[in-house]
Amino acid sequence: MQSIRDLKSNFSGPPPPPMAPGPDAYLQGNIRMTLEDTELWKTFYEIGTEMIITKPGRRMFPHCKVNLSGLIPCAKYVLLVDMVPEDGFRYKWNKKKWEVAGKAEPQPPCRTYLHPDSPAPGSHWMKQSVSFLKLKLTNNTLDQHGHIILHSMHRYHPRFHIVQADDLFSVRWSVFQTFTFPETSFTAVTAYQNTKITKLKIDHNPFAKGFRDEGTNKKRRANKDPSCLEKRTKSSYDGFDGEDEELPKRKEEDGVKEERYSPWDAEREHRVRTDSPVGADTRDLYSTEQLVPTPASYQSYRFHEYGKSPSPSSSIGSSNSRSGRSSFESRVPDIATVPDHDSSKPREVGPSSCGPQHLPGPQDYTGVLNMSVAQASKPGVIGHHIYNPYSTEQPLGQWGGPGPSQYPPPHHLTTDYTTQAVHHSYHHGNVAEWSQYPLFSYSCW
DNA sequence: TCCGCTCACACGTTTGAATGGC
DNA sequence: AGCCATTCAAACGTGTGAGCGG
């Protein structure tokens, strides 16, 4: 786990460089990704972000929104997000802080969320921030809607992947550039544990406006027994003396206060001393870039110096993604996307140096990528295959030690094709083992 | 008894179809 | 006929709190 001090230095680092790179920036493969709403994310992170997971699926708040630069304007890219366990533990909320409550449960089926605009030209991704608003988290391991499946009381962080690929067919042959942001890590919960998080969510999430104190939601509260209301108000905000004005005020403070990490203090120390079920010796496999076989010439411009990354967590991590190539060839990713494909939103159609751009509408990759292009909510469209996480091809237990059939030779990535390893934009002390959390579930390739 | 999970609920936001004016 | 702005209802997203089960 990254130390608090390290984190602080990351948070208080220099402001990101301008998003518009120089004309030759992309020639150097200098793809950059910055997280939006970092102040908000940090505010949550300082307290210990929690994300509700429900059976039907719940959006994240704050939701993931990133800015991209350094892409080749006319080359097409696919954007993906998956969730990676922070460690191998299950947690419990004990009064005012999180504590380790044992080993993690077997990892649920690995899901990857495909941004609905994918694939789209680099100019499309760079012209405005890219939002993953509709990404949903669920604890339903039988989920058929393509939501990302997580375990409650476990910690995760989102991982963003940029793949240069003309279509989803060729994703598997392309180079992945992977980005993570330490402040986006969170604990998946079925009900909020830390009342400070509840209040933060209510204060910042417009959908929760009805629960704010400012005079709204009178009807609901009026129906409550005053004593209960008092009790709730007292307990809910216990220890959180910040009123609405506090947050903007805090933004003006420089850096991050160490004491705000208190929810994790004990746990952090514990984890440093405790062996992760996934093993600690592979932590340096947590690479920024996950490489998939591709012609060498194709890669030449894609590798870059990550020290320049504008990520708030930019630091030099380590190492190559090592992999066996045997598994990627026969598997396809389980890619999830939102049911309501945003194909109706304005697309990149204006003139550009790339010539006319036609962003594809929803495409039917069924049978090719085995993706749940989650039209599940639309009767009549669901006819095609929807990924079954519990098919015989994928038993549970990814974490506890996958069987050979489940995880054929170490990785689907091979050093044979990696011209160069690129460091991750940050390094946790005990991040989940990379090999255990491939971009795409092995069951899907 | 404790703890985690599910569900119904009330409330607010978002979305898109319908309508009317120009 | 076409465009734009407004209205309105349905769908959706949210946290709450009671109840259930291990």
C-alpha cells in the first residue's frame, strides 16, 4: 500500500499540464489521462470512499470521468474500465474505522465495462471529458446485465484501459495502456458504514438532494418520530462536524491532512505485515501497460515515459507484464456496456485531418467478443448470448488459487511481444497481483 | 445479539415525447 | 414544413429504515 506520505505528495503534485499536447506528442505515444473531479474524489478518499453495490446494480458516486490527450486524432480507440481488488482482505467497519476481517472471498466473475462510445477516434475522446457515469456495480454474481460484479466489504479501485483498435474485434491484438488513480479506490458495501461518507454523498450527489438538511425532504422527515429523527441526525453525523460550507473551504487547504486517513490507519499497518493471499512478490507486475501481441512496428510510437503522466499519482512503478501467450488467442473478453447505448449523442462528424469520421452505431459483436452489449433491458434484443458468469468454464475461486484450467499459463500477455514495460502511474504497496486480475477474464478469452 | 443484506419507500433528477409558437 | 422552447409524465437514481437470515 502506498504510504500516506507518498499519497500526499501525489495529491499535492504539480498541476496537470495542458490537455492539448504538442503536435508531436502523440507520435511519442504520450497518452495522458487525468481524472476529473479530483478534489471530490480526494475528499471521499480521505474519509474512506464507499460505493454501494446492489443486486440490480448501482452507479458509482463520484463517478469516473477522465480527460485524455496524446491520442492520435484519427486512430480509433476503445476505452475500458475494470475493477481491481486492492488487496486480499475482507473488511469490517468497527465503530470509526475499517479493520481487516479476514481473507477476501473468491473473486467474483471478472467484468470489464466498455465505454459505449467505443470504438471512437482519438479526436472524439480528446474533445471532451470521458464519463463512465453509467457504469454500475453489483453484488449479484449471476448478474446478466453486464454490470461489474464486486464483493461487499472488499476494497477495489477502477482501472482504465485505452486500446487502439479499429473495432472490438481487434482489441485483443492491440496494446493496452492502463491508468489508475489512487484516490478512486473504494470499499464496496451494501449499506454505508461511515456516516461521513453518507453525508458527503448526500451533499454532492444531486439525486440525493432530498436527503439534505436544507429544508427539503420535509415530508419524509415529518412522518418520522421526532425522537428517531434526532437519533438519526445525531448518529449519522457523529464525528463529522463539517457543514456544507466546509467542503469548499477544505479545497483551499493545501494537500491532504494525514488524520483524514484515519479510517484506514490500522488496516494499512496491518496489511503491511500481513501476507496477501495473492502473494506479495508479484506486486511489481502491476503495470501501467498491459501488452497484447501486436506487430512491433505498430507499437513503436506507443511507449512513453510515464514519469510525465499528469496522473495525480504519477510515480514510477515497475516492471513488465509477463505473460504466456497461450490463453489470449482463444478467449474473448467479457465486455459490458450500458443498455442504452449513447449512440444518439453528438458524434464526431465534423471535418478533420482524418477525413470523414463515421462513428459506428451499436455494433453486433456477439459471437466474436462474447460481450454482453447489454441490451438485456430491451426485449427482443436480448436474444443473443449473454455472458454467464457461472458457466462451467469459469468456476469461482479466482483468488484463492485458480485451477490450471481456469488460468492457463500465467498470463495472456507475453514478454515476447513487449518491447518495453511501462511503469504504472502509481504503485501500491500491496496491490492485487496483476496476473490474478487480467484485463479480461480468462473465461472470456 | 450482532452483522450484513434486501426491499419498499419517498423524494429529486433526468429524459424524452408531446405540444405550441414562430 | 421546419425549428425551437416549454411542459409534463415516466423512468431512473438516491439514501433510509425496517425486516430478515445466518
